[in-house]
Amino acid sequence: MSHYNKADKTNELRARMEQLEEARINQEKNARMAKFSDLMQLAIMAMRSNRERTWNNKQGSADATKKAELDRKVKEDGEAFVKAYRQIVRNDLKRRWGAELQKEYIQGAPEALLVFYLSDSPEKTKPLAYSLKKAADDYVRGWEMLGKKDRKELPGPIEIVGNGELAVQVLIEQLKVEGEVQKMQAQILEIVFEDPISAIGKKAPEITGFPIGEVIREVLRETSHE
């Protein structure tokens, strides 16, 4: 095998290795995103535990034993969420998780879910959470101006699955043909959803590449003919 043939073969193998690694990473991301529903349930459970403790403290009806039980439940549920968040979201899926929480809020979930479960360090991400909330509120307000007031049935994030940018654009275009107030609301939406933190207003990042099994089969097929 000549020097040039060796170089070509080496480059080809390196390219295949990179393709396999990309497929592995994408497959792993997909597997973690599939667990978002489980993470959401843990977030809701932790939020409810906190609410129950707060309610009992305000009522002043809980004795020492009950308070200790409530504190234990808050601690356990909070730790369960944080552990799962770090395993599932990590650093590369924070934006996608933010979009999931923003959609839940748009559909009527409590503000606390978005504010306190956006990350494993809610104090650090509160400014981002409130920005997401503000954009969501403007989105909901826009549909209210068009007579759609049932948050669970809003067009866009629910009907146009996986394309929040199109969902927001549909609303903006409808507002623009209405009265002056609606036109101003359309301008507001264009501003608040210009910022990339408003994940509902941006296309979700596509995870490209073939599943790793298909890549391996393709590599084996090609090498068998060489």
C-alpha cells in the first residue's frame, strides 16, 4: 500500500470514527430527553412537598412530629429532583429542559415549577426563569386578545409540535391583522421572543446523525466490499 493510499485509508477511518462518536452522542442525548417526563414528575412532586409544608406552617396546625415529617419529605423530594436533573439534563440539555418547563407554565402549571425547577441551582437561574415566564405571559396574553383563553388548548406549542418558533409566528401574524392594541402586542412578542432564552419561540436544536447501530452496519457493509 502506497504512502498516499495509507493516508487516504487513515483519513477515511478517522472520519468513520468521528461519525460513530457523533451517532453515539446523539443517541445518548435522545435517551436522556426521553426521560424528561420522569424528571417533570419529580419536579412536580418536589414543588408539591414544598407547598404542603408552607401551607401547614402558615396554618400553624402541624405539631413537631408533622413538621419533621414535612421537612423530611421536602428534603428527599428535592434531592431526588436534583440528582435526576444532573443525570438527565447536565450541561447540554438545559435549553431543552427550559422549553419543557415554559410549555408546562403556558398550559397552566404554577409559576413555582418554572422558577424553582429550571435547574439544580434555582437562585442562580431565577433571572432566566422570570424571562421565560415573561415571554410565556406575553404569548398567553396574545391568544387571549384573539379570544382563546383556555391555556390548555392554546394553538402553537401543543398543536405545532417541536416548532415553537412557528407557533409564535402564527400568533404574531394573526395579531398583526387585528386592531391597534393587538398590533402592539405583536411587536412585543417579536421583541421578547427575539432573545434565545425564550426557548418556546425558537426551533428546538435538531439532533442529527444516524442511530449508532445503523452507522456500524454501514461501516461493516462498506468494509466487506473492500
